[in-house]
Amino acid sequence: MIDRITGQSLLALLPSIVVIALAAGPSPSSAVDQSGQSGQSPAASGPALTLDDATLEKIAPALPQIINLAILDPWIASEMVPDSWLDSAIESARLVAQEKPRARPGRMEPATWPVGPWSSAAGMAASIRDLDPNAAAALFGALRPRLARRCEVNGATAARCEQEMRVTLERLGSPVVAARLAGRDADPITDSQLEFARLGPQVVHPGRAKIAALRRAVWP
């Protein structure tokens, strides 16, 4: 079963379903605690958001293609996105936005591959490079009315959901991720930021660049 951080990062890294799992994390047993050693599961700090392996395998490889189709026809691309993905994206963004940074000095354990459906960092990096930010913005625009309805169903306003999605992007693109990757651990960091950093430079550097491009495209 996919752990909370993996689920959050997969479904809330980019606005709504504009996701490529840049920060899909390892199993809870390899989480890093405040001392920098393996310890408490991140799942212990909040409600679990889980995906079965079969669902993850289906969603992740298809996302760049579905998203990039939106450059030709956003409506058709949006019709390929089920409500269950939107619901997961909304809940995941909420969880990431509510995470509290905490001090965790010490050595950062690298992720152990495979991570989700990716057998290597190179494979995940390829998924990142395949995503067209302009297509993502077009898809997000086409999905906005449905997202608003799903937010209401889930007891939130559309404005709050979108703000939480923006916060998710800001947090995963934050300088603290690059600092932790470079070995600097003075600043507090959230669970999702730490899991992203653990994926290593081959994923984090293109990932942060893509996040910045997506933010500019979706919210110009």
C-alpha cells in the first residue's frame, strides 16, 4: 500500500490533476525523524491517504500524455480525468498545505528505488521533462468548473482548494528543498519537502524548474 507522503505528493504536487509524482516517497519505515535517523512513520502524524499499487501504476505513466493532449483539446483531455482523481487531488493538497515544518538536522537518507512505478531516478526525471506547462495550464482551466463542484462536495470552497494547490507548488519549489539536497539542514522542513529532496538531484533539479514553469503557466 502506498504511504501518506507518496499519496500526497503524487496527487497534490501540481495543481489539481496536473501531477507527475515528483515527490513520490518511500515506505513509512524509511522516513527520517528529527534526529536524522530512520524512525517515526510520517503516517503517524496525520490521516492516511492511500492508493493501491495497481491504481498508481495506471495513473502515473499516463499523466504526461493526458496533460499534453490538452494543448490540442483541453475539453477532451479533461474528460479523461475521473472525479476520483480530482477528489484525491483536493484532499492531498489540503494535507500538504497543512503540514507544519519542523527541525530535522542530520544526514538525509536517499530514496530507495523503485519509487512507485518508476524504476529509477532517470525514469521519473523523464516523466518530469515530458510535461508541457502550457498544456497543464490549459487542462487546469478546463477542469476548474468540475474542481469547484468537487470542492463543494468535499466541504470546501473552490477558492480554498485552489489556494491549497498553490501552496503545495510553493512548498515543493521552496529553497529549503534545494538546501537540504545540498546538505544544509538548519531550516525546518515539511514531510513532503523532505521526501522530495530525498529523490536526489536528478529528480529535484528538473522538478523544481518544472514547478516554477507550471506556476507561471497556471497562475500568470
